[in-house]
Amino acid sequence: MKKVANILLTIFGIGILLCLLAGALALPGYLVAMCIGGETASRLAEWILKQYMPWVIRAASVFAGIGLIAMYLNRQKALTGGAKDKK
């Protein structure tokens, strides 16, 4: 199980990194649209919003699910508080 979980964590890490980079690519697209102006800019901005970003969001959701499965297989408790030191 550890080997499968490590492979899934690697897929998760690479996938989320790619999704972050893909999401960051929307900014230059919008900047180009602002420089172009007119109907072409409107079509470019609309394509980014309605065609490109939904795929980025779907991919990020899939990779987040893979990460959760890997954490479950590793029995990791990432969002729980540990025992606090009492002084």
C-alpha cells in the first residue's frame, strides 16, 4: 500500500503544480486581451472564462481527489491537531 500511496502522492504533486501553472496562464491571456481590445479581446476573454478555466478547475479537483486517496492509504492525518505540550 505504501508504494501505491507514494505513486499517488507523486501524481498529486505534479498534477496540482501543473494546474497552478495552467491557472496562472490565464493572467497573460487576459493582459493580451486588454492590450488588443475590441471584439477579439472579448472573444479571447470569453474563451478563457468559459472553455479554458473549467478544464483547469476539473483537473485540479481530480488531482485533489487523488491526493486525498493517497493520504487515506498512508493513514495521514494532515488537518488534525497533535498533542500539545503542557508546561
